[in-house]
Amino acid sequence: MDPQNGIDLFEIVPTLENLGLLIKESGKLTLETGEIEVKVKPFKAGSFQIDLLISNAVTLFSSNEVTALVNLLTLIGIGIGVIKFVGGKVNQFKKVNSKIIYYNSDNQEQEVDAKTHQFIQSESIQKSLCGSITTPMKNILEVEGISLQIENREDKISISHEDLSSLEEYSKTELDDDSNKTENVANIYVKPERGSYSGGEKQYTFIAGKDNKLYPTTIQDEDFIVKLKDGTIRLFHEDILFVRLRTKQKISRKTGRITNEYIVEKVIDYISNKNTDQQSLL
């Protein structure tokens, strides 16, 4: 950075604001109580230095402020490392029992703990990483790299232009944020839409009233699937099923898009249209 020419105030202020947000949001995951206060020290020639102050009332996992800052910086470093590992595509993960495993395009895997996963999938972290690192490195010519470091310690997180593609991909990837999801279970009547229902399909379409299509729907009732596979039941579009249906809904905060997923957990009753007396076959 040229100390004579400096940097446009309207470019650096949002960067500092987002860096403060990144530190505060990360602190919420590494501190039991309290909040981190972020202040800016007088600028040194050619750089900006951020001073972190932690309230004395804060109860730390480590019981001392230095270790708390190390924990905070470690969380940010590991989180950014995982983001780079998956090339920014942080929706590439799976939950196996109590494990959370991220995987990349080379089918390499990396297990993370719950706090790291929460960090990566946080919309506030996504926004603040973009504003404090990705945007300034793209738009401010004088910025060749960004480092986060605790004063008088060697621990350091370094981000270079080689990392930009992963961080840019991360900034536009839809997150798995549980706060954007709702679920409910109800017993309802549905009809199958016209099509093949052999029991081997992964997704089905059902109708629940006029203009109310339930897609994609998966069937988890193994007994009913067996009947479809062996031909005991052959679904017709006028058949009626009384089912226990779980509906999962997700709203993207970035696009406002609403997506639904339906799961038939149990077929409680099945009424074939071919039966003139409309009696249950189950």
C-alpha cells in the first residue's frame, strides 16, 4: 500500500466493518458468554491494524484472553481451509452418524467438528468473509493479500489471490442454514400423478387437491414399496392414498426461492379406483 496515495475511504470502511463482523460472529462460536469488542488502532504506515478487546465479564473456554483469541483465529483459519478444500462449494458435505464430512471434486474427504460446520454454513460469516477479504482483494489494486494475526504471536492466517476463486464460489453458494428450514407432518389424502410407479423410482409426483402438486416426493414405507415392486399394487391416477406426509420447506435468503421436499413416511390406507366398493387394500 502506498502511504502517500492511500486508499479510497469508501473502499476501506466496508472492509473494516465486515472484518469486525467476521470477528464478532466467530467469537459467538468460541466464547460461552459475552461479546468481542473490535477497535482500530492508529494506522501504521502502509497497513491497517485491528485491535481486539475482550470484555472482562466474558467466560472463556480457556479462562484467559490470549487462548480465546487463538481459538477464534483457529476457527477462522480452519473454516477458510475447508472452504478452499472444497473450492467454495460448501454444500458438498454429508452427515454420517455424528460426523460431518466435507468432500471435494476429487472425492477427497475432510471431517469437521460442529463449530466449524456452523461457521462455514453461517450466512453472516459468508457475508463478512466476502466483504472483508474477497471484495477488497478483487477491487483494491494495492491489496496483494490479507493476513489475520494476533499481536506478539506467530499464529497467522494468510489469504492470497490464488484463494480468490474458492472464496468467490463460497460467496454465491447456497448454505445449509437450519434457520431457513421448516418441517411439518400431517395425515392427508393424495392421488398419484400419471406415470410409472414400479417401486424403483427415487422420486414421485402426487396430487393433493386442485393445482397442488407434491414433487419431489419419496416413499419411505418399505411395505408399500414391496407391493409396488411385486405388482400387488399398481397405482392408477384416480387411486386415493391416505398417507403420513412429512413436508420440508427451505427458503433461500439470497434469492428468496422457496423449495419443498415431500416424504411419504407411511401409507395408512390405499383405495384403488378399480374397486367398485372402494374398500381398503391394506
